[in-house]
Amino acid sequence: MDLLFNKKTKVLVLGAGGFIGTNLIKRLKPMNCHITGVDLKYPDFSEHIADEYFINDLRNSTEVDLIFNKTYDYIFQLAADMGGAGYVFSGKNDADLMYNSSMINLNILNAVVKKEFKGVLFYASSACIYPEHNQTDSENTNCEESSAYPANPDSEYGWEKLYAERLYTSFKRNYNISIRIARFHNIFGPEGIFEGGKEKAPAAICRKVIKAKEGETIEIWGDGMQTRSFLYIDDCIDALLKLIKSPVEYPINIGSEEMISINDLAKMVIGISGKKLHIKNIEGFQGVRSRSSDNRMIEKLLHWQPTNNLEVGMKTTYDWIQKKIDLN
């Protein structure tokens, strides 16, 4: 990757205070490129290490224009309104999810056009764009890239992501912008939030197990038989940088094909903890019955596949969350 980024390379990371943004900047820093980070907030758990860091509201076009008063070689658009199942599927946040993320993307694309940006623009999409009807069988799911249409995402979050894909593709077509789009599948690892309502299953389960005392019970939403694949953050960044370096200008999956039920994920974390705990399944938002990445395209085009085992990644994540909880 040192051939891709060097001290003359200027990189803009939007959503720099979030989980993937924080980890991306950590990976880019040793490459000696100039990194500008932008977010509504600073990283939740560590000091930022970008060369420049601005607190800006990307929903505000004036604030976005200020960021584009200089040139960049690569832009990573990771900023979005998002969260875990409780945030996405409750229906209470649909308007905010769609409005906030849409405004962010429209402002960024307008600024890119006005600035006549000549670099590579990356957009972070999501596996949530895939049709609900292809994900009803916990043993068999279809998330091949071409299966996105006929469209039928299971949430407004998914619809907004699919709309944004088309938005970026349209700007590419009409304004000759070089884009890359990844459909992320359940990325997890250190630096991700683990409480507050926006956390996702791996972090939420780790928190519950850490806080539970020997012999107690942790609660899992739904019957726990819903299945997912989870990709460790280091693998995600590897794939993202390979994508940026490639000529692939259409949406591509970045995820794992290692499926596991949520009950089994909870059992895995309990095993990591060394505690004896019980699992109680309760009513709650659980999303589609099954979701897993289809990696045939990325393996063929980018020669990439995950290298981190799920349990090893969960152990690292568990230990990191344990330290953060202990500090409090």
C-alpha cells in the first residue's frame, strides 16, 4: 500500500470520529500521507491522529464547502446516521436516518463537482440494501451483488443506502467522478461503540457478558436463531484499501461468509469470558432472518478474502471492551 499513499498524498476522511473512520486513519498514518479528518465529534475512545481534524456538520452545505477549500487525492465518505437493530428497525428514527444521510451525501457530491475533484471518491454502503425476500431462510441467504434488484430493503436505512449508491453512480456518469462503493457486512472490532443504543450485536453481547455476574442471565433479542456473518475491522480496512487501489467502480461486498446464529455468537462470547451464564431470548428487533456476504466478486477482482477468524476477532473485541468498562 505504500505505493498508493505517500507524503504527497492528501486524504480526506469524512466520518473520521466513527468506528471505521478511526481504524482507517490508524492504518493510513504510518503511510505518511496527509490526513484530514472531519466529523460531528472526536473519536469516542482515543485521541485522533489525523494531521488536521475539523468538527463540522456535513448536513450544512456551507460547512462542507469549507472543507473543500483545498484539494484531495482520496476521499473516504464514511459519514452517516446509523446504529444497531434497535435504532434502525424501531421506526422511530426513520426520518432522521434518511434526511441526515441524504443531506450529507448531496452536499459532498455538490462540493466535489464544484471543486472539479479529480481523485477517487469512496462511498460506504451497507448489506442492508439487499432485498428482504432473499434473506428469510436462516440457512440460506442471497447477497450476491446483482441480487440488489428488484429492490426491497428491510428498513429505511437500507433504502437510503441504496438511493445513495444510485446517487454516487449518477454523479460518476454525469460528472466523470471516479467512485468506489463497498457494501459493508457487519463490521466489528475495537473502537466501536458498545452501549447507548446504537451499538451492534457483537459489541452489545460483549458488554452484556462482561457486566453479568457468574450464574446470571443475558438477554438476546428474538429467538436467537437469526444468522449473520461478521467481519473483523482489520480485514475490512485491508479490503477497503484494495478497492481504492483497483479500477472497480461499481458496488462490491466487503464481508465474511462465516455465518453464525446470534445465540451461538452469545455462547462464543460466554466461552471467551470463562463465566457460566444463561441465555434468555426476549422480544426485540432482529432484522432479516439471515444475512451473509457473497465474496465471489471480491475474490475474483481483488483477490481478497478475510484472514481473521471470528472467534479470534471476538476475543480481541471482548478484551478491548473489558478494558474500557474497567476504566469506568
